[in-house]
Amino acid sequence: MSPVSGARPFLLLSTREDPVAAQDEVRGFLAASGLPASMLAVMALGASPLPEPLELEAYSGIMLGGGPFNSSDDPARKSKSQLRVESEISALLDQLIEHDFPFLGACYGIGTLGTHQGGTVDRTHSEPVGLSHIELTEAGARDPLTAGLPPAFEAFVGHKEAVSTLPRHAVLLATSGPCPVQMFRIGTNLYATQFHPELDGDGLATRIAIYRDAGYFPPEEAGPLTELAYAADVTWPGLILRNFVQRYQR
């Protein structure tokens, strides 16, 4: 899509420490959203602190990708980097909630927003790397960010934790059998998905190679999972990112 003249960029917050994974995540968000590279600012939270407060008026909206951190990890086992990133994201969410500012968190993003808003995030509904059959709820079928999506679609997942109890004031937008909370909304403009709307076959194959020994799947399954990544049809989830950009670009 072509940016509106004078439009403000979107901001992608990245927690990925592996440079190849981080670079491919940016590629995925650009490809799925339709944004030109000039309209996506990127902040690598592992490399430098997040400004506090963030100048929200500099951006059209904020996106948070996945990464190696889990919100439900034992605090005593969290690294200094993870504790710092969590603190900074929590402070940012305070700011975003106050202003009902456009936000879309994917995978790790649903854990951060869910925890921040009083939901329960644990390992009850983890999903191995692969495809998940996502179904929109009645509210999801009416939401602007899911406009144009079919009632059910396939999406790539791979997560050790998930929201097991939705924040009381959240609106559930999408669900699945293995993981009941796949997408929700807070207020009018803050969203989170458990599945990855930015992932295509190339992106999943890249992550399978990088995170082969990270506990997301048995290492011996890397080959079959890579074949699945290239064979799967996951064209629908990216529409959520395109809708996000089209709705909030200003």
C-alpha cells in the first residue's frame, strides 16, 4: 500500500535477540501489512531501553512481535534483560491503555497485554509449532480488524504459554480447540493475537531452524515441520495486519 502523504510510521517493538530471526520478523511484518520499509520504525528492546514515556504522537500505531521470553516464567529464572523488557513494556501499556492507542501484539504480545490487564497467562494451552485452526467469535466477525476474514482459517502458531483466563473487560475475537484465547481486544484500539499474523512459510522455516533446540518442538521434527511450513496455506492471517494499518494510518 502507498503511505498517505505526511503519514506517521508504525512502530514495531522486537524482543528477538537472534539477528536473523529479528530481521526476518521485520520482513514478515512488512510483507503482511503492505507497509513500505520507510513507514515501519523498529526498536530492538534487547539492544537498547525503550524511551519512557514514548512519544505516541510520532506513530500511527504500535506492534509487538514474538520472541524468546515468556510472561509466565518464574521471576527468579528471568534474565536481567527479560525483567527490564517486561518492565518497559508494562509501563508502555500503561500509557497505551490510558490513551486507547492503537496496539497489536502477536504471540508474546498477547502474554504481555493479557498479564497487564489482569488475565491469567500460563502453560495450560501451549501449542507446538505448526498450524492451528482459528475460529472467529460473534464479536470477532464484527470487528474492524477481522473484516474480510472467513469464519475460520489456518494460522501458524508455536508457543509455550497462552492466556488461560481472559481479562474480565476483554472482548474475545478468535478461539481454537487447543487454545481458547487466540485473539482479543481491550478498549477500542488495543489488540493481541496468540497466532502469528506476520508469518509465512519462509518465516516459519527460518524460525524452525533458529529455535530447533529451544523446546518448542522435538528437534527431530524440524524436517517435517519445515515441509509443513512451505506446504501450508496461511494467506488469511496477514489481513489482520493490513486492516490494522489501513484503519490507523494517519
